[in-house]
Amino acid sequence: MANAVVSQSGGPTGVINASLVGVIEEAKKHPGIDKIYGAVHAVRGMVQEDFVDLTDADPAMLEIVAVSPSSALGSSRDKPDAEYCEKILAIFKKWDIRYFFYIGGNDSANTCKIINDMAIEIGYDLKAFHVPKTVDNDLRTTDHCPGYGTAAKFVACALMGDDLDNRALPGVKIDVIMGRDAGWLTAATALAIERPDDGPHLIYLPERPIKIEDMVAQVKEVYDRFGRCVIAVSESIRDTDGVGFSKKSKEDSEVDSHGNVQLSGSGALADFLAEKIKTGTGIGRVRADTFGYLQRSFAGLQSDTDVDEARRCGRQAVIYSKEHQSGSVAMKRVSNGADYSVDLFLTDLCNVAEHTKELLDEYINEAGNGVTDAFIEYVSPLAGKMPQTEYLGNLPKVTK
Amino acid sequence: MANAVVSQSGGPTGVINASLVGVIEEAKKHPGIDKIYGAVHAVRGMVQEDFVDLTDADPAMLEIVAVSPSSALGSSRDKPDAEYCEKILAIFKKWDIRYFFYIGGNDSANTCKIINDMAIEIGYDLKAFHVPKTVDNDLRTTDHCPGYGTAAKFVACALMGDDLDNRALPGVKIDVIMGRDAGWLTAATALAIERPDDGPHLIYLPERPIKIEDMVAQVKEVYDRFGRCVIAVSESIRDTDGVGFSKKSKEDSEVDSHGNVQLSGSGALADFLAEKIKTGTGIGRVRADTFGYLQRSFAGLQSDTDVDEARRCGRQAVIYSKEHQSGSVAMKRVSNGADYSVDLFLTDLCNVAEHTKELLDEYINEAGNGVTDAFIEYVSPLAGKMPQTEYLGNLPKVTK
């Protein structure tokens, strides 16, 4: 019998706590696990011995945790180096921690890998498992990532409402969506489309660099056709010269400790695009919103599929720890549509660590400003049941 | 037998369509009403004879309309003058429209009043009724306004998630909330507070002008106590000199190093406050979001109380038209808490037109940076059932 530690790292999601509860409930059944510790604020909590005891956590309380957004154990942006990881391993020894479950993105998979490699090197018997999470859906190997479906549902519900708002008071509306390197979440706004003339009419993705003049021309074309235009823009879209519009719109960008440019939380990109479109088209009513943190942490909105899968992935990490040394839990889609289901499988940590996965070519339309039917088939089951809406202004006009 | 026209004006809300459906379903039962026309894009649709026939609208389809955000008949920002209203009355005569149901805010009540006065003056028999809607909750006479409860629920769910996000990755978070002249919606973010140390820790309202230095000092005080601070700020907060911070932030951006005149920037106020707080406190992680149109048009999120009341108000306008000439439907709270209920009553259009209602003094705390228990009692039944969340990082630390 030894102890386990579970922790959450990186940006929060709407279902990262479902994975946490999955780990806890399965760890309680694990014959080799005595105490289940939660490390508060990820690796920082590990080096500071900031542990809470989750072994006898009230199951009813855990059910509320599972539907709470954000990271219930706190998070951290620390990117541990070798020295940092040595400290973590020393603490693990001190606390007799021999099971390590780390819920996070590709940076967290990498941390998990470094600690695992180091444990092997010094001959410390540690089981190290990564449970995937991101709203960006940019992890490799897995079909999709827990956290993505819920964020996809949020942005689609937002665009559905915003498109109806734009019908009511027509003009150009720009919505800037999260996605550090990949367009997966921005692409999911296409789920808002119920009718042929529904927005988002244009979707701009980092995978398809574009000249601002071309974007302006495309907006004008849609506006001339429908009398309005709703566009979804990834925060990380870039010019054909490779420079991000976000960078172009800012004098200086803040950088987090991973070297990632902080893109969210400011209206700079939205305002930059609004001004270019306004001056370039002469359209009077141009509005822009930046969705910000609401996309990843909004109480009371989850995709049922996503929350189920997140919990399964957490449980499965513990199950894998019985027979395997380390790895990352991944999903494989075995059937789609109404029969949608996934199988879980174990993949090496190195298959998830560091690198990211772009939105696939087959999911982007030929013009590079929208998605394909194949993408809608891919994303629909992940976001789960969407609301239905009606608009009456398109009914046939009565004449007298 | 004569015809009726129904229309929606001003900014959309999450339940303005429930009021529309209420008008339609009750008008179908009205013995004096033959055709029920919807004027598309409010007064503009009336002068352009842009009517759709809602008399035989499919009831199943109308149920979807009732849960759809935004204005299903479109909207308009036109403020009709006497000449404009004369045109409307000429169209009413041509179409034999003798019932006018107008769903909107105080400007719409005023339009309804002008048309009603003019009809009386020229001896045209018209029934003119206003059905209230706003997310701002700033209409006079009524206890509260359809549209407010749903927007309140949205901003509270947003702050609930955002506060948990801020626990996970601590720092200062600023959320800018809608509210043209009044702080009602910003105040509703207090519904996010479940635990004593939950945010929003500070709530800034237009009813309480504040010096930026005082705001910075208050943020620092909260940050020193909790290691983090979440603040909700009304878009219309103002300095003690009476000038709105939104205006000040635009002046600021005009003198930036680019020399570019910005649009009425979507994130300008948020970024302005973030900069002041960052430089004023020296805190490293300061983030800001501006919620934008999501607050008023988000698919799939409604307050049950709100949608019920909005529909009742629509129906009641038609019922009043049987025995009265004109007026606005208003609500009076007859009981609160678990027994919450309202009675509807008819008030003169002049009691709603033009002027707005500020957040009451008794709902603002003494320090002017939060709300009172009385406000929570006022707003809770309007937002309806809220999600529940849990955070584990506050559990007792284990020592070894």
C-alpha cells in the first residue's frame, strides 16, 4: 500500500473537475492505494507540500465538484525544470507517494514525463499518468480532448444568440474565440448554424493565414448578400506574413512563464479587426466582442458527453496504473452520429507532451473561411444536445 | 373585428420572445381581433409595411420562439418623431390596425405614448399597449422588468465560473457588465457568491461615483487579504467629477503612442481599469473581460421565473386591451422568498416613458462597492435556480 497524488494544471475547463472526481472514485477502489492526496495549485503545491486529503471526501460533495467549472484543486502555470522535478520526487518519497495522476494539457503531459523519467533513473517506483484536458482540443493522439465539448457548446450557444441579435439589429459582428495555436474551438461556432442564412457566416482560423484586405472583402460580400455579417475569429489568426493579428494590434504582449503570448482578456484584436472592417467596407454598424474566460469557466453549462468522458478518463488513468508504469489516457472514436461512442486507450506520454495538433485540413473549407460537413459530424456529438431557435422576420411578407 | 400589430424594439433580451408569444396566444382568443400582424424591425417595419402574418402561427413553432433569445421580429433603434408617427398611423388605418402591442424599454413606451396621443387627437380608435423588457431593469413603476432575471442569471453564472477560475490561477480579474445608466445588472453578479471568500469581492455601480485611486486601494486591500480579487464593474461607472470612466478610457487611448483614434472599443474600459490597477498595485496578474452581447442574447439559458413572467406580461397586455385604451403592463411583488409571486397591473404610459430608474439606495452597501442582503432577497427569485459549485483548495492542509 502506498499513497496517490492527483492534481490539475494549466488553464481550467468546464469538466476538468469531472476527471478529478473520476480519479478519486477509482483510486478509492484501488487495492494498492492508501491515501489520496490532492496537490493544491499543481506542481507548486507538490513542492510546497500543500496537500489536502481526498480519501474520505463526501461522495455527495464530489458530485457537486464534478459539475463545477474551473480547477477545484487550483492550478499553476509553472513549467518545472529538472531541479523543480527533483524537489517534487523528494516530496513524493517523504509522503510515500507512488501514484501520480496529473490532469492537464501538453505541458502537463511533459511535466508528467520528466518526473516519470527521473523516477526511473533514480529507481523510485512511481506510476505516472496524464489525464488530458484542454478547451483548445489541440492534444495529439486522442480523437478529442475532455473540456473541448463543453467549450464548444458554450461558443456555439453564444454564436446562436449573437446571430439572432445580429438579425434583430443588423450590421457586422465580430466574435473573438479562444485557441492558442489551433482553430478547433473557433471552428465549433459553426454548430450555431441552424438555417442557411445563419451566422457565423465567416470563420477565421490560425491554420489559414489571411491578408486583412481579403478578410474585409469577404465580409463585404456577405454583407451585400444578407444585409449583415457575423464572423468568428480565432484569437491566434495570423497574416500571410506569419505574424499574428493579435501581435499586430498590440504594442507589447504579455508573456506567461511558458513563453506563451497572453491573448485572452483584452479587446485589442477585436477592436483592431472592427476598425479595419469599418474603414474598409464603410459599413456603419460594426461591433466586436471577445469572449474571454467565460469560454472555459462558466457555471451551469456542460456538454453531457464531455462530462461523462472526462470522468471516464480520470477513472481509466487509475485502472491503467494497476498494470502499467506510465502513460496518457486517450480516446478513439469507434462509432459516430446517433451511435457515437469512444474507446479509451493508453498512449506513451511522449505522444502527448509538448507538441500540439492543428485543426485537420479535411475540416476546413476550400475558401479557408469556414468548416466542412465532416467537421460538423466530428464535433456534434462532443458538444451534445444544442438548443433550438426560431426567427420570424423571415416569414413571407403580407401584401395589401 | 379589426387587426392587431405586435412588434419588438430596442436591445434584445433572453425573454422578449416569450412576451411576443404571450401577445400572440392571447390575441388569438380576443373576440375583437381578426389578423395578428408582426411588424418586422419595429417602427421601421410599420412605416415600410413590412408585416408578417402570425394569426395562424404553428403553436409548436411558437414554443421554440418563446425560448429563443433576441427579438424574433427584429428590432430597431429608430426614435420616431411626430412625422414618423403620423406615417405609422396612416399605415395602421390602411391595414385596419386598431390594436398596437409594443414590447420594449422606456423609449418604446414613449413611442407607444406618442402614437396613442396622436390617435386620440385625430379620433382614430386605437388601443396602444406597452409590454416592458430590458436587461438593464431600469424601467420605472414595475417591481422589475422581463429580461432582467435571465441576464442576471447569465452574469451570475459567469462570475461564479470566473471566480473559480481566479481561485485556480489567482490574480485580479475585472469583469465589465452591461447597464446603460443603472447598476441593476452589475449588482446581480453578487448572486455568484456562495462562500464567504467568493467573488465578486467588489462591485462598482454608476450610482456610486468613485475616484480611480480609491478603486485601486480597495482592490489592493482585497488582494492582500485573499491573495486574489474579482471585481464586477458596470460599463457606465463614473468618476466623482461625473465623467464616465468609459469616456476617460477613450481619451486615454487617443493619446497612446500609436496616435490612432480607436473605435468605441469593446475592451477599452476593461483595459483602462486593468492598466490603472496593475500600475497602481504592482500586482502581476491582472486580467479583464467585457461580457458584451452574450449577456442579452445567449441561446439555451433562461431564468424560469423570467420566461414565465415575460409571457404573462404579453398575454396581459392583450387582456387589458379589452377594457382599457392604453397603458404599460407592470409587476408588483406580492410575496417574496420561497413563496415569491407577482401581480400584474396597468400603469399609464407616461409612468414608464423616457425616464429610467436607478438601483435603489437600500440595495447598495455603505462602502458603495457591493450590495446589501435586501438586494439579494430582491434579485434571487428573478434569476431563479442557480448552479451550485465546490472548491477543494480550501480544505484543511495535511501535515507530515
